[in-house]
Amino acid sequence: MLQFRTVRGLRRLGIVLGLLVAAWSLLTAASAPAPTLRLRVGVYENMPKIGVDADGRAQGIFVDVIEAVAQAEGWTIEHVKGTWAEGLARLDAGEIDLMPDVAWSPVRAQRYDFHREAVLSSWGQVYARRGSGVRSLPDLDGMRVAVLDGSVQQDAFDRMVQGFGLRVELLRHPDYAAAFRAVAQGQADAVITNRFYGLTHAREAGLEDTAIVFEPSRLHFAALRGQQAAVLQAIDRHLAQLKADRDSAYYRSLARWTGDMAATDWPRWLAPAIAAALAVLVAAFAWGVTLRRQVAARTLEVERLYVEQHRHALELEQRVAQRTDELAGANRDLQQAKEAAEAADRIKSAFLATMSHELRTPLNSIIGFTGVMLQGLAGPLNPEQHKQMTMVRDSARHLLALINDVLDISKIEAGQLELARLPFDLGASLQRVADIARPLAETKGLVLTVKVDPALGSAVGDARRVEQVVLNLLSNAVKFTERGSVTLRAEPATLANARGGETAAVRIAVSDTGIGIRDEDRELLFRPFRQIDSRLSREHEGTGLGLSICRRLCELMKGTIDVHSRWQQGSTFTVTLPLEVPEP
């Protein structure tokens, strides 16, 4: 009996010891430190946002932010130095995990992931040497402009100068320091930079800012798509907390690196510029009306005198000599009136061209700054402020479109519009135009379809004017279609030539399911300053010049434009242009 009790006691002791060993194992595993996340972060020279000090240590606003987040999350940060282009290449190759100071764009969003909360907001601005005379965009015509290679400012500025028809040579540099040195040493006339770098380094480089401001952007950390989702979520979470606390490391970094740059006021000249632009436009309109009335009245008076004197000369032979002198005087008056009318027309054309260029520059600044304000980059707007700024932006855009149309029709009437003859990809041009019209179509719930015959390849001609005609037709189709679809088709065709034969051509058709056009209104379509009276035309105000310009451009390109429409069923505008194939 004693032996049995001893064995049973030993078994219980073994069980207790086993439980103690298991508990110790669990406690040891729970207390073991988790592996530390090691992040490789790119660094390039763009102070005060990011850069390196004299000892090679990373510094700047983005460095302070990622270090603060890393300290809270227990990460280890390794900074990898290089140029901007090298940083993006390393991110693409997986050699770094994060690239700082990356502006979001639709193209970059296809390859990279971004956190939602922006670290900083910025915009592009042109700086030039003091006393250079560069104040507005047309002043850069024929100049050399230094840019950061691969930046969003480079692409946006290139599109902007092409839209104004300016000749600007872009000089690419690996960093902003090299770009600023190029201007200071006379190798470039101006430089494009972001507002942080410009405000920090312009004075020491002997440069001054200009009124050329464009491309507002939000700056983030970027990671290769699908690679660092948890890291980006953590940055979002901590960045929101840092921005909510005015005493946080985020605001201390801003105060350290930028001083009072963090609070940016809008230029004081913005409101006077808007008022001046409107005043000049009103004066131009009044002057044009006055000139037109004076010329019409003088011409009518001279014609009346001519007819009256000629009739008396035929009826009264005895007064032939006297009437001959009077007729000669009337002819001199008529010639003088004709010359005065031609001179007035030349003055009108020169005035319209000059004022169009002078008005587009402040309008571009107005559109750029209102875009910045509407995006909340300078602080939140209340609903009434947002409504008013939206009205200013939309009015400026409408005025800019009107000025461009007036300038085009003025050039065409004066015979000064010259067509380029350069090879271009016809299919790519049509797709580019469709991409411009697609956002408005999608906003209205319309289906925009592009069908280009594969047989169409490269062509020789003025790609810009072809795109202008097609974009006008597409914009009208989307504007006057409330539901359904818009289709852009292109296919080979033929045109009758002067010798009675046929010439190879391309037929471009834009079809819609909109309201259509009444038969009695078709003859008004291509007249300048005329619009069809309908509910949608009143809702979508325009200049009445678009289709008139399209017809004039087609005639200059030796082509045709036709329309086929049925009321309440839709319309099809067809453009047929000679197709010249480039030499191999």
C-alpha cells in the first residue's frame, strides 16, 4: 500500500513539473523581441525638403517625418543617397523601399503606391536672373530654361509652352543645384523649380521669382506598387497625428527648415490682375465696335456719293465735264476710304493678336492660382469661397477659349495662318484627342469609343491643326449629348483632285446620340459668331467660332467637312483630308 501511494505521488509531481516547463516556454516565446523592420529610403538634393549635410548625413523635412514615424513604429532607416533620377531607378529596381518627395500623377500612380495624407503641398515656378526682364510666359520665347530631369514640372511646362506656340529649349539637369548654377553662369536664361527650393536658394544664386506659376502638386513618399502597403498605412496614420499637434516633430521641422515659408499668402497682384484683364477686355470690345461702326458709316456714305454722281453724269450730258471732276473726287474719296478700311482692319488684327497674347498671360496665372486655392493647398475654403473661386476659374477658362478662337479666326482672315508639313502618327494623335475629351464624357455618363482603321499609319501634315478640328467636334458632341454615346472613327478614303482624278485621303467622323440639328439650322452651323437656338446651347455658352474655324482649317488643308443629322436622334460630322504618306 505504501509503495502504491509513492508511485502515485511521483506521477503527480511529474505532471506538475511538465505544466511548469510548458508555462515557462510560453512566457519565453511571448517575451522574445519581434524582428525590426529595416527600410531603405532614397535621398537626393532638394533642400529644405530633403538633402545631405556637410558630413553626408540625410536632413530635411521628409527625413524628419520618416524618422519620427520610424521611432514610433520601431523601424530602422537606411538612407541611400543619389540623384532624383537614380532614386526613381532604384525604386523601380527594388534597391530601395521608399522614395520621398514624389508628386502624385496619374502616370506615376500606375507604377507606384502613395499614402493618402500629403507631407507637403507645392507648385512649379520660373526663376530668372535679376534684371532679365522675364515677367510672363511670352518673355521666355527663344530662351533656354533649366529643369530637373524627370520631374513633373518638366512635363507640365513643356505642355504649357507648346500650347502657347513658344520656342523654348529645355536643358535637363540631375538636380536643382546644377540647374541654378547653369542660370547663374549664363548657360541658361531661367530655371524651373518648386516653391520650397526657390524661396530658399534664389537669393544666394542671384535669381528672382517671376509671375509664371503652374502645376500645383501634393508631395508623398512613394513605394513600388503592391510592395509596402503596411508601411504606407503607418505613415498615413502617424502623419495625421503629427499634423493635428502644433507642437509635433512635423511643425518643428517646418519651423527649422522653412521659417515663415510654411504659411504662404496669395500674391497681392492677383485681384488687380483680374480687374485689369477684365478692364482691357471691355476696352478692346468697345474699340472694336466703334471702329466697325465708323468704317461701315464711311463706306456707306462714299458708296452713296458714287452712285449719285454716276447717275447725274449719265442723265445730263451738258454737265459731263463738271460731273467728271466730281466723279474723280468721289473716286479719290472711295480709294481713301478703302485704304482707311484696310488700315483699320490691319490695326484690328494686330490689336487682337497683341491683346490675345497679353491677356493669356495673366489668365494663365489666374487659372493656376485658382487651381491651387480650389485644391486647398493654401488652406481650407468655406463653401462660399469655394463657389466664388470656381466661378473665377470657369470664367477665366471660358475667356481663354474665347481669346484663342478670336486669335485663330483673326489669323485665318488675315491670311497669316501657316500650316506645318511634318510627319506624325495619325492614330496616336486621334487617341490623344479622345483622351482629352474622355473625362467630360465620363462625368456625364457617356460612352466614348475610338475606332481607327489599322491601315492608317503615319501621315505628313499639321498634326496640331488636325487635332484642333477633331477636338472641337468631340467637345461639341459630348457637350450636346445628355445620354448614350460618342464615337470617333477614322478610315481610308479618297478625294477628287483638280485633274479630275482621285487622291488618297483619310475620313474622320464624330457621331453622337445627342439632340441633333434641325434642317433649317444647318446653314447656320459654320457661320462665325452664330449658334443654334436650343435649350442645350443656352446651357452651354460658347463663342460661335468653333465650327467656323474648323471649316476654315479644313479648307486650308484642302479638305472638306460635312454634317448629317436628324432632330432628336443625333449628329455625325465628317472631315475628309488629303493623306500624304511620309517618304521612307
